[in-house]
Amino acid sequence: MHSLRTITALLALIAADLPAAAQDIPLRDWRQIDTGGPRDNRVVWRADARAVRVLGAPGSGEIGAGFRSFCVAGGVDLTEAAFRCSFTREALYDHEGLARAPFGVVFRWRDTDNYYALRFTGDDELRLERRLKGVATDLAAIPGYAPIGIETYIDIQLLGAQIRVRLNGRLIIAATDDALAGDHVGFFVDRGTRIRFERIALYPSATAPFLYVPLLMVKLPYVLHTGANEATVLWETNRPVSADITYGPPGNEEQFTVAASANGCLRQITLTGLAPDTQYVYRVKAEGRTRGGGEFHTQALSDEPFVVGFIGDTKTYPERFKDFAGMLLRRRPNFVVHLGDIVNRATRLDEWDEFYFKPGEALLGRVPTYVAAGNHDQHPDRHWFNTYLPYPGTGRERDDRGESAYYAFTYGNAAFAILDNYFPLTPDSAQYTWLEETLRSPEFQDALWRIVCCHEPPYGIGRGHWLPGNAAVRDHVLPLCRDYGVQLLVAGHEHTYKRALIDGVILVVNGGGGCGYGFNVAQRNRIAQFAAQLLGYATLQYSVMRVEGTRLEWTCYNSDNKRIDRFILDEGATWPVTVVR
């Protein structure tokens, strides 16, 4: 840690840059105080001319549970005051992907057993906590989200027993508590969070000068889905703001405008009255600037050719997903089907950004991507899945795991059913009834190509925990596919690629978007009893399906963009299959 003189000098520089009202409160005697944890693996605090930084612990940055490190300054009257700062976090990875640890702001701090804390818990919750004589009490708890790499602004207003907290300018907590008085303010982290606190200001009044919070994009605009005459676009900002979407054909991008009110940070707009089989360019504009945009192609007519990309299991490998997204874009798909596991821990909003929306932004802003919920995307519920991916038709059922995520759509002369492996699929279940009704509906029966997608395949030929495949898909979904003329059943889950013909249905496992694992030879031999043309690769991969009327061509590519499998179907049949090597 830098010396006390360095941090004291830092505060002098900060004070010199503050409005006059803030200079009356000297922030002095900054010091680091650690609790628990091995002394040779301490959190490292560092100061520069404008900020206090936490570099994380040496090595992995992961210290034993219960370790907490404070950086506090004292000697101020906090009976009536306003404490203001901003912070920016960096991504820190552990063996499961993104590491998360609690962090936040402390005020009226006396010692490690007596203080108030505004605490980001590490599980997308914000708590106002009082610790009195070592006993912690939550005064308030709300969903609290501070995205990685985006500056977040905090205002804490203190007026006697009144405590008010604003996040990015919005009042989010109002509490009353007078159990504790103290004359220190500062910051804390648990374990190895990397974070930078800056714009530090302390005012001798509960009313601080107006703070302008710059408008930042948390999620760039992405195309959720398209129809022949409509398209749905979503985006997320760090604070609510009204916006306009301008759109039109290339060269006339501002032909139409739709206004979006400042109703929350996540906004969803459906553009209607579009022409079928047409390219559109769109822009999201707010506060006088273009904040993001992209393009999309409305659905093709029934006799027009189209291209579909397939990828699966990209979780915890954002760079690989970014590379595959670029490869898919170059194939110019009309839409993409992601076969699930886009995140590792579905309850953590960081992962939705860092594993899916950020690495996939070039693809997602231009191409509708339909996701089949994976086991990692839905555990323990589907709240964020259905919040960020509200496909038409999802949410038919609800239980203690949230709303269901199965839905169907048509495109050109093809029909797709996307299943939810984690709602019941037995013959007495609502999802089974829905699937059977969907498969025998005029929309599906009139389609030349009928395709069912889900996360877990009916048979497994990968390592241990994948075996022997998903029983409900094997025992109940496959027979429905056979009875209603489904040509393709496409799944992920196994981090492999395989193709087999089972009871007239082509099974493709397309789960190599993250990592490739080895095969289990005994299981491969077992599936061979049921399948013809069994083929498998333990490799990173994605696939592209081209449909031209009565001809369907499927091609699988590895991470070097080299073809590893290709087959062709003609006249809507599954047999014989023309395999091209």
C-alpha cells in the first residue's frame, strides 16, 4: 500500500478540485484496516491523483471467507452531511468464470464492529447495513446492479436519523436509524474485488450540489426477434431516459421515428408496419446523441431462401463467443439459434453482460438470436432470462423456478419449436400438451421444414455427468418428433458436436461454442444401437443451415472456420441424407 503521506496528498488534490462547499470538510488520516485472512495475501489499496483504487489481492485475488479490508478517513461531523463518490469495477475471473465479492461505502464508521455500509453484496443486491457491536442488521435491501466497466454514482445524504441513498441520481433507499454515530467515511471490499473509487466529495450539509450523471449504455441495442411486418429491439441504460428510435431502409435510416418514454433503464420497443423480406437500419438516440443501433432483416416470404446460425454453450468463454459471433455474422444469417448456457450463474447480472451481451453485441445488434434456456441459464429461476429475452409466447407456466421459457415461431417455409428442458415434458404436462398442439398446428404442418430445439439432448456421448442423456427428450419428445414429421432435433449441453439419425429424425448436438471435451466410448457404442450415420467431434464449433425451398443444407465449422461436417436434405425428407465430406 502507498504510504499515508501519499494518500493524504491524494485527498488534498481531490479537495482542490471540489466545489467550495466541499472544501470545508477535511478528509484526513486515511488508513487501511483489514479483518481476518492471511496477512501475506492482503488486499492492495493504491492512490493516484484522483482516486482510490483496489487492485485486488496478490495472486488469484481470492481470500478466505470473511476477509474485509477498509480504507477510511476521519475527523468529520457526519450528523448532517452528504457523501458522494463514483466507482468503476473491473472483471476478475476465478475457476468458474467471473468472481464476485461484496464491496461498498462506509459512513459514520467508528471501528470494524460499528459502522453503516452501503453494500453491494456480490449477488446483485444492494443493502443498507448497520453493524452495531459486531451485529449486522439490514435496514434496507433492494436489487442493486453496478455493471462492470461502467461508472456508477452514489450519493448518501445524512440528516440526523434520516439516511437517503441515490444511485445514478435516482433515490433508491430512504431509511431512518439513529443507533450509531461516527466521524469516519470510506470504502470497503471483501477479498479480491478490483475497483476504483473516484469523484470523492463530502459536503457539510445533507444537500449537495446538483450532480449530472452521464448517460451510459449498459446493453447496446439488440434485436430480440423479427416477423414479416415487425421487429422488437431492447437496450439498457445506467439511468432512465427518454429516447427515439429512427429506422428505415439503408440510405433512408431516419424515415420513421418511434419515441420511448423514460420508463425504467431496460426498454423494449416493437417496430410495426414493416415490409416483409426487407433490410432495415435503426438507431437509438437520447439526449441529443446516437447511443447505439444496428440493422435487421424482416422475415422472408415462404418461398425465399434464408440462413440460420446455430451455436451453443458459450458460457465463461466470452472471447470465444466473440470470435464465433464474428464468424456467424460473415455467414449472413437471417437469425441465430443459441442452444443454451449463455451464462454460468443465472442470478448474477454481471454474467449476462460479460458472457453474452458484450461479446455478442456485434451479432445481437444485427441478427435476432433465439435462445433455448440451458441448465445454467435458469438456475434457480428464469427471472433474468425472461427479463432480457422475453420472446413471444414464453411464460405460459410459472412455478417456484419462475416463468417457463418455451416458445415457437415460423420463418419462411420452416417452423421452429424451442423447448424448456427444466419444465416438465411428460405426457401429462402442460409443455408436452403445448408441443403436441404446436407440432400438429397448421403453421407447423404447412411448413416444409420442421425443427425442434432444446438444450439437453436425448442421448449423450460426452463425459460422465452428461450420460445417458435427457430421459424426457428421449422418451417423450423424440416420439412426437417422429409422429409429426420433424426432420431435425437440435440440442447443446454437451460441449461437443455429433450427428445421428434416430427413428427418422436427425439429431444434431451443437454444443461446442465454449469448450470441447472428450467422448465416452461406451456411451458412443450404446447410442450406435439406435442411430445410423453416427458422427462426433470433440471440438469448438458452430453450424449454419441454409434453406432454399425444398433443399436444406447443414454445415458445421470448427474454430478455425474449417468445415467438419455437412449434410443435405431434399424435398423435406430425413432419409436418405446426402453426406458431403
